[in-house]
Amino acid sequence: MSLSLPLRAGCCLPAILAVALLGGCKGGHGPAGQVDAAYLQELEQWRAGRVTEMKRSPGRLAYVASGRLLPGRYSLGGELAREADLRLPVAVAELGHLELDAEHARFVGIDADSPLPLQPSEFDVDPGTRLAVADGQFFVVRTGPLWGWRYTRAKAAQQHRFAGFQHYPVDARWRIKARWKAYPQPRPLVVLTTIGTPLEFSMPGEASFWVAGREHRLRAVMLPEGDAMMFMFSDRTCGRGSHNSGRNLVVDLPAAGQRWIELDFNRAENPACALTPHLVCPLAPPEARLELAVEAGEQAWREA
């Protein structure tokens, strides 16, 4: 699934300065652990990469319009259209009609003789069928049984004010060694999205670890690339500093027989919907609620 300095205050500091300051910072479970300069440099590069990923085209910040759809027929156009059920924020007139039933979507251009089948994008991950409109792209999406539409513009991502997330202070104590238990066979997991639709994942295993005298467990889900997995989690900072739907932790897929992995919560990242209302993201399942405050990683983004 989808994820340049300068960063804002509270983000990466130069390595030497950060090491000096860490002694006075507080983590989620005691005094902050010391962090070496090499790790801080690696973490700073990861954060800069997150900014680059967000602003790439097409990326999360390229989404400028969206909506839900029911089966039916919709006129599609832009700001110059006299009438349009779906009006895109670009200076174009009528474009044609979108036809939708329970299973299929089609587009009939204003001058076209036959409909164009539209393969939907599922959960905004796979591209589906994109229609070029002005300097952007229009496409339909399907999340569970629900249909919707999106419009993206590359310039929107480049012009967005996003320059980086704020972060909790870096704390080595949130680099946790966890026991990894691979399942004999992947298990299915169904979670709800931010619009209440079901989303299916495949779980390769689970991780267990101890914090503040208590054992915690998180189950991993496979990412589409196949070489990485993701832990969705919520904690006591949700809505009080971190994103209210939870955060994600991406980890390389363990090798066969591997029994331990590192969960580096300093790399806890916001979900796809953190920066734009035009994307849907999965909600961390109830069993992924950690009864502690994970004061590490990315904080909720608020436009300055």
C-alpha cells in the first residue's frame, strides 16, 4: 500500500545535537534510551523518504476530489459544464456519462459510439482504468461492496504544503525485540475501513513483546509487494497526538525459521487517509489496541 527536508520542528535533528538532547526526552515507558548517530542518520533518511513518497506523482497528495457512487447513470464534467452529476475541479465542459451497475462500470464519452469498460481500483492500490482529464486522472474505486470515484492531479502533490510529519522524540527503548510466530498457513483477516466497508488481508504470523511489565501481541498482514508485512495498531495516543484511526509499522518479511524481529516504533507511520479526505484506510482491529501510549513515530498531521 501507498506511503525533502526541511522537516518541521519536532522532526529530525542533526545527529550530534539529537544525541545530546535525548537524555532529557521522555519515551512511552521510562527515560529515553540513548540513540547512536548512525541510527539517527538512518531514521532521518527514512523520514525524508516519506516526504518524497507523499509528494511523488501519483501519490496521496495528488488526490483533489472524490465521492461515493450508487448504481446508476451519472453525467461527468468540469467547471465549464452546464450540468454535471460529477463535477471535477478543472476548467473543462461535459465529458460524457458514467454507467454503473452492481458489478461493472463503463464510461461513454461525449463523442464516443460505444462504452469503455472501467476496471476499478481496489482500495486505491492497483491503478485500475484511468481516464485522462485535463492535467489529471479520473477513475472509479471499489472498496468492499461500495463504489466511489477519485480525481488526481500531479501538480496538486507538488504544490501541497506538506513538508513532513511531526514526530515524537526518538527513543531507543521503542526499538523492541519481538518474538515472531509464523503461522503454518496464512490466516484471513477482515477489518473495517474508515467508511465502514470490509477489507480482507492475509496474515503470515504474529509478534509478541513486553513493555511496562505486560506482554503485548500484534498480528501482521501481508503487503501487496510480497516482501514486507504491516502491523496495524492503535494505542492511548490515538486522537491525542497520533492519528485517530491508528498507525502502521512496516517490517521486512522474516525468513523461514526466523524467531525474532525488530519492531521499531520510531518508524510508526500514519495511514493513507492522514493527509487527505479523498482516501480510505483500514482501521486497526480491536485486538490490535495496545494498552499503553506509544509516544514514538509520526504524530497526526495538522496543516499549519
